[in-house]
Amino acid sequence: MSAEAADREAVTSSRPCTPPQTIWFEFLLDEGLLEKHLQKSYPADPSPIQLINQFLEQASKPSVNEQNQVQPPTDNKRNRTLKLLALKVAAHLKWDLELLEKSLTVPVLNMLLNELLCISKVPPGVKHVDLDLCSLPPTTTMAILVYNRWAVRTTVQSSFPVKPLKPGPPQLNLMSQMQQEKELTDNILKVLKEQAGDSILVLERALQLTADLYVHTMETLDQMAEESCLANGDTESSTAGLRISMDEMHCQVCYDLGTVFFSQGSSNPPVYEKAKEHLFKTSELLSKIGAEPVHCRIDQKRLDGYCQACAVLTAPSDVNELQLTTYGRVHHCVKSSNYQGLIEIFLNDNITLSLLPHFRQSVLRDLSQKAQNGDRNLEEVCFKVCICNTIRDVLEQQMIGVRFHQLMLKPTKERIDFLLETCVRSLNLDEASEDSKRNMAAFLKNLCQSLDDPQFVFMISSHDLCTKLLKDEERKQILDQMRKRSPRAKFSAKPLTVFYDIPASPSVSIGQLEHQLILTVDPGRIRQILIELHGMTSDRQFWTVSNKWEVPTVYGGVILGIKDNLTRDLVYILMAKGLHCIMIKDFAHARQLYSTCLELVTEFSPKLRQVMLNEMLLLDISAHKAGTESAGDRPPADLVSRVRGYLEMRLPDIPLRQIITEECVAFMLNWKENEYLTLQIPAPLIQNNPFVKLGQLLAATCKELPGPKESRRAAKDLWDVVVQIFCLSNQHKRVNDGRISLIKYRESTLGIMKRSELVTFIKRLSDPLVLTILISLFVKLHNIVRDDIVNDVTAEYMSIWPTSVPNLQSVDVEAVAVTMREMVSYSLNINFNNHYWLTTQADIYFATNQFSAALHFYLQAGAICSDFFNKCVPSDVYTDMVLKRMIKCCSMLNCHTQVAILCQFLREVDYMTAFKALQEQNSHDAMDSYYDYIWDITILEYLTHIHHKRGETDKRQIAIKAIGQSELNSSNPEEVLQLAAQKRKKKFLQAMAKLYF
């Protein structure tokens, strides 16, 4: 029997046991009806894509021999014909890769294109990159191009994230089939990625072809099958088929090359230039080809997106390129700080509407972020961009953002001018729609109603645009509303003289004088106004005119006890205004007011004289504190003497304010008057005044710090005082049956002061040593009451405190933690360059699982000690404990490569933690871009092993490159190795600082 007869027998013998669908395929096969089916498809018939799937599925089914062993598909006439039918369907679709990729799986499309290469007589066993495309027949060249285009497109597509399918009910057979298909797809993708470089070279050489090409049709495929005996496809039919013009072929190849280069740009930025060259060439060729290309299928919107991205990611090569996309021009203006050009683009876009609103908003957000980071010159630019965006929203009837309303809270003439200019340039009254005019009119009307300054209301309402858009009645209504809100506003250039000729009534005169009394801070003017007021009426208490005038309660009885009404009002108002001036740090006016008041009360009240002397002392302390925040000058001896005099004062019946005592004690501590506080201050004062006692204990502790531990008696006393303040007392209640039930915990009354008073006093301190002692005290107490050694907070001078608390259960744990956090935060506001405080703050964040904030402060502490890591960070700052905490922070943030690098910083490298971190594949850091910071050869060798095991060739090469650096050679002298490690430490820590600061 002949081979042809055997093939026919194999087909006919299989029909009784095959499903009806397979019989229908064989009917098409035998009767030659495929072309008719494709030209006249019925609703019940399969689509062309389904035909390809089913033809290749039938042709690739494994066969079973007589021993029931599965064997590869046999190469008989039936299978060859099914493959030919699949190629014919693809030819009917004009080899549209866009359609084929969407509908066929990678394995099926791989089989189809391999069959195309086979039938096109591409030399087997020879790499495509080694073939001379110019010498091959056109259909053979086209087949090679179709295959390599698909190869690079599939490589690019596989790099995109894919949303996983929602799993349905488990089906074992289906899951097994899906797993096999996934493995097959992964294997094909792996091969394609390895050959991606060759495919790109083939496509780049295709751009050098100058002749038209031909792609197979159903007729040429039949001829190729019949003439398969001829070698290398050199047949008459190899120059036949569907003609593809050179421009169309170049256009499609340029697009595919552009997309693959763009996908490679993330790891190799210079490649973006190649992507831009090919994608811009695609745009040119696409406009040249026309609206109905034969073979070229390119998504115009996607191409525009690629071109816009390339314009942003690369520098413009010429002026013409900037005109291609508005987005590219916007980004170029931002990069080159050409903000005037940016505003012009936005103004023009208000008419063309080519930029998306959310893109314009993102530009404004970026500029606002730069302005907040210190670039104050951008504030006006942000305002103008915001105005442009707002007018765009108005014209499109969108909601106006909050940012615009915030900017218009304090308008200026220049800003109103720009707003009106933007409105005029954005609305062409001759061409604008009625809706746009109506929207603009409503916006201008609402804007006038929201402004308080009549000058700006007149600027807008009298503008040409407003007069054209608003009716006279609407403009008149705006002015009437403005008059009602601002009765004193002047609506004409000249005042109405008739109004001023009307004599003022007594009530009007009193009101005007009271208004002047509220506003003035001149003591002489205050006295004069009060004399006039008391001359006009004798039954009024003018110290009640303003509810903002307040004097301390302890002084109220003494001042209001003055019998003379005029003197009482004058003393009360002078003191109230003086206190207000101190609050707003207007110390010059406060001193004038207090001096006048002191001069006044000296004549009749020794008690009030001493009160004013005390208040003037507080004024001088506050003024010196405010003046030395930048200068740091020591206080004059006279001020120190006055503070001592106040603390030692023993005058009976003098009302004293607690704040003055606090400020005096804090003043002595801040200026290191420890000798006076510990040795010279009277003992009764220490016993009677809690703030003096606390100051004496702090001063004594500061003095004892250099001494041996056993001599630090003052530290133990200070500890006991603070612990007692933070103890709780139980309040009990006896119920009806005689039993005692616990109601709640209350703050203990045994402490020398309340917790709130202690915190307020601490916030008056500024001496670094005193603050450090207090921080270490609260940190130590916090660690003891928390009893969590893993999350212990560290601080300086921890060893001077006791290691236990006798009645631990009575300490308010939460109050201690809150006070400690407040202490550290306040201290850092005083001096942000204290690395001990920064480390303590980092430990606090670490203990509360705020790992990103903890890393920020750990890095800040190291940067301050090392001139931003240009020098070595001292070992007492980055101890092993600190480094391990930084490692844990990175691990909890899923920054596993950073974990591995930090493991090198330890005195003994923690290989176990480093290796475990590198095994993690879900890392949120820059991964392989950090490999240059690794100097430990063992870790680098482990990286190469891991990447080789995972098949990650690119990352493995990066690790190998890092190992190959000559300065890491283990044969180098120890000094060279240490220098290499130090250089990498510096660069890594600086990179981390830029990431977390």
C-alpha cells in the first residue's frame, strides 16, 4: 500500500469514533470548502480564530500505539492538511498579529508561526540573525519578520502585570490542563526572552530593506504545499501573495521595536532615545501610509501615549519635536523651569481643551509640593496654574476645588488682574457657547459676592467681560449687597461732605472713643481717652469694654478694689494690654504699658507696686528668652539678681502668680545657675515651693553627673519625686451591704505637683543637659513599667537611675509613655541636632511599630554625626542594637535587599538574616540596583546562586558584575577592603536618607 493510501486509510478509519465536530473539519478538509466557509460564515459556524485553535488541536493530538503507549503526533497527510488549514485561516486574517495575540494562547500561536516558517522554507537549524534578508524570497523574509515581531511583542506583553483570574470551583482535570498550559507558556517565554536580542537585530536589519514584501495568501499556501519538493522556497509562488509596501512594513517594525525598547528603558534609561526614534518614525510613516493600510495594524491612541511618554523621559532633540505633543511641551517647561511658558500652554489649553483635567491637576500638585519644600518663588506660579485650572473647570461646569477658595481668602490686585486676564483669554465671546457664557457669568457673580474688599468687587464688576456677561440688574445687586456688608465702605472717589456736616450724638462719640480705646497701645492715648470718657459719663466701667481684656485672677480683687473709677479702669486696661503684648511678643509696647502702670500705682499702693515689679520681671525674662533664641547671649547680671530676689522674697499679702515662679526657676536652670539652686537658696523655700524643689533636684543631679554612681544621691531623690507624681491612688466606696467596691483610679495627691504642672514646667526648659536628664529619667521609668526588653527605649545617662520601682502597680503606665513622648518631641523642637534625642525618638517609634518613622530618625541621628554620612558614623551611635532595629524596620517594610545590606554593618555579619531576606521575592525596595552597595563577597555569591536558581539572568549578571570589582578582591590589603566597605556604606546610607527623609 502507498504512503498516500495509508494516510487516506488513517483518516477514514478514524471517522466512526470521532466526535461530530472533528468529522465536520474533515469534511472541510476533503471537500475543499474552507474558502467558502470563511467568505460566508453562518451563525452556528465557528469563527476563524476558533478554526485555528481546533485545527491545530486536532493536528497536535498525541497518538496511541498498539501497546497503549502515548506517542507524539504522527506526520501524516491528515495532520499536515489540518496545519495547512490553520495557516489558511491566518492568511485570510492577513496575519494580523494584534487579533491573533488577543484570541490565541502563546503555545497555539507559537505552533502556527513555526508552521509558517516551515512552509515558507526558512532554512532549518540556522538562526534568523545569521540569514541575509535581502537574498531571501519576499514571502520567506516576511515570514521571518512576522515571527520575530511576534517574539518581541510577546516579550513586552509578558512584562506587564496581569490581574489573576478569580478561582472557581476546583476541577482536577481542568486544573491539570491549565497547569500544563502554564508550564508550556513559561517555557516558550523563557526561550523568547533569551532570543530577544537576536529578534531585535533581525527587525533592525529589516528597516534596511528597500523593496516591497509579500505575505502568504490561501492560494500561495496551496502552491507552497504542492511545490514542497523545491528547496529554500525558491518557487514562482514565493514572489506572489499579498503585497506589503516597504513603508507599511517599516511602520509596523518601527512600532514593535519602539515598544520593546521602551520596555527596556526602565532598567537602561538611554534606551528611551531609541524608543523615541522608532515611535516618532512610526507616526511619520503612519500618516504617509493612509487611512486603510493592507497589513499594518497600530492603535493610534496607544502610539500617542508612547510618544508622549518618550517626550517626557528624554530631552527634545529639536524645536519641531516639542510641537508633537502638548504633554511633552508641558513636561519640558517644568523640567527647564520655564513657568511662564507653562502658564501660556495652560491658557491656550483652556480654549483647545487638549490636556486632560487630572493631568493639569497633577502638574499643580507637583508644583505645590516643590513650593512647600522651600521654593517660595513657586507660590505665585502655583496661584496662576490654579487660576487656569479653575477657569477650565468653570467652562466645563465642573466643581471648583478647595485650593482656589483658599488662595482667594487674601487676594491682591495683581492676582485679581491675572484672574480677569485668564477669563478673557479663555472665553471668546464671539465663538463661545451659551452654556460657557452662562457658567462664566455665574462664576464672576459668585466671586464678587464672596469677596470682602469693595475695591476688588469694583475691579471685577466694572471689567469689560463682566459688563458683557452680567445684566445691569445683577451688577447693581452685587453693589447693594456689598454696601450692606460694609456700611463704612466708600463708594465714590470724593466723600460726601453733607455726611460730615451732621453733628455727632453723644452715643456716637462714646462708641468712637471706645473703639479707639480698644485699638491703641499708647499709654498716654489710653489715659486721654479714659479722661474724655469719664467726662462724658460717670456711671460706666470702661475696663469691661472688650471681653479680650483679662488680668490674672489673683490680681483682680486688688485692682477692682481701687475706689477711683478712672484709676481702676486705667490700671486694669494697662495691665491687660501689657499681658496681650507679651503674648504676641510685642515687648516694646508691653514695657511702655507696664512702666506707666508702675508709675501710677507707686503713688497709692505698695502692694500693686510689687505686683507690677513682679510682672516686669516676667516681661524681662520673656523678652530675654525670645531674644536669645538666635543670639544665645547670657542674661545681664542685673536680671539674674532680680530673679534671685524674687525667689527669696518674703513679703506678706502680695498676690503671686505661679507662672512667675516657674519662669524664674527655669531661667536659673537654663543658664546653669546650679550653685545657687543647690547651695544658696533658702531651705524653707525648697520645702514650701514645689517648683523650687524640683529645680534644686535637677541642678544637683547636673552637678553630680561627672561623679561616681554611688554618690548620686540627688538623682535618686529626683527619681522618687517624679515617680510619686505619676502614681495612682485608689478611691473606694462602701456599698449597702457593707462591702467595699473599687470605683476608679485617681491621680495621687502625694506628689509635690500635678502631672500637667510638671509637663508645663518642663516645656519652659531649654538647657540640653537638663532636658537630657529628664528624658533619660522618663525613658528609664517607661522601660521599667512596660517590662518589654525587646522594645526598650534608649537614652543618654540611663545608668544613673534606679533599676526598679517599689510599688510598680501604682504607676500610671500610659501617663509615663505620653509624657516621655512629649518630652522627646519638645526637646527635638529645641535642638534637632542632638543624636541621642533622635535615637530615643526612633526607639519610641520602633516600640510602637511605626517602622518607617523609626528608620527616618535612626538615619537622621547617623547623618548628623557624620556630616550626612561623608564621615564614619560613630560606633556609639550605630550600635549593634540600633543596626538590628534598622534591619527589623526594613524587614517589616518588605525592603529585603536593604536588610541584607544592613547585615554587613554589624560587627559580625549576620549571614542567616541576610540569606533569609534575599530569598524573599516580594520586595518593595530597588532590589538589584542596591547590589553595588554590597561589599561582602559571601552575600554576593549567594545572590548569584539565588538568581541562577530562579532563572533571573539579568539580575545574576548584575551580582556577578558587583563581585568582579577589583577593590573587593579578597587578596587586597585590609586597608583597601575597609576603604571599599566605607565607600559603599556612605553611598547606601545617603541613598536611604534620600528615601526616608
